[in-house]
Amino acid sequence: MGIEKFEDLSKGEKILADLYSRPNCMNGRYGAGQIFGLSNLSEVKSDDVFFLETLKVRADSADKIIAEAKSQGKDIDDPKAMKELGEQINALGKPIHRSEAVMTAVWCVLQLIVSYAVVGGIWGLVFKKSFFVFSLFGGIAGLLVSILFVAPVVAFQRTKQRIQDIVFGASSLLFVPVIYIGVLGLIAWIIRLIFF
């Protein structure tokens, strides 16, 4: 078996080659710092390009932080100093695989569809119409909102913290108001049952 040319490598293999060739990887600084994803590159698969691109960004950040520490006079070859730097680098967020981001996006979409459908059904009862027809319209509205505003944003995040922040923001803007509208619908339905 011959040696492959760099041009013949897949995109993932090129990124792995770049990561392995960095001085901080070759000197064992990534391992000493216990930097998530970079401390044990042998476990990373070359076909997971999304994760590798995230690791490349992390490596760029790690190299910059390590270079700054060296310029400030820190001994970057000291395992204790590298562990402290590793904690600082890991605080940037835990890189995730593409599948985790996509599954979180799917979960958000399902939550919005169900909540919009239930609220739509409640208002169907308020107006003495079909619960199921209004639920269907509510579910369609939830699907449209989530496909336009939530799923694409969540699916392309690269760290767990960013996903949590985006999901919290989406919940605050799109889910909580629907709950209030649903509670208002329940109150209106109960008033209609009692007085009308």
C-alpha cells in the first residue's frame, strides 16, 4: 500500500492531518490540557466532517490561547499549566456531533407542533368548532414556525452551550406565548361552558 497524496484525501482526512500536524498536538499539549476532542484524536472518525470542522475551530482557539500564555511567560510544557489552559479552552463549549444537533432540532420541532396543535384545539372548543380541525391548523402553524425559525438554527450549532442558548431563546419567544394563549383559551372555554 502506497502513501496517498494530500490532494487524494477526503475532507475529513485532510482536517485530521491538519490537526495531527499542529505543534501543540505533536508536543502533547492538547493531551496534557485534556482538551475535549483534541486530546485523543485517534477516536475521531474521518467521515464525521461536521465534528472535525468543529474540532479545527477548537484547535485554532486552543493554539491562540496557548500562544498567548507562552507570550505572557507561562511554561506551556508544564502539565499543571496546560491543565489550567485546558480548562479555559474547554470552557468555550463542548463540541458536538452533527447528529446530536439534528436530533435536538427535531425534538424542538415536535414540541412546537404539539403545543401549537393543543392550543389550536382549545380555541376550536372555545368557538364551538371541531377540536381536531383546529388542532390540525395549530399543528401546521407549529410546523411552519419551527421549520422557518427553529430547526435550521438549532441543527447547525456546533457546541452544546450554543444549542442550549438557542433552544432557550426559541422557547421564550415561540413556546411560552403559546402557553399563555392556551391558558387564555381554557379560561374562555370554561367561561363559555359556565355562562353560555
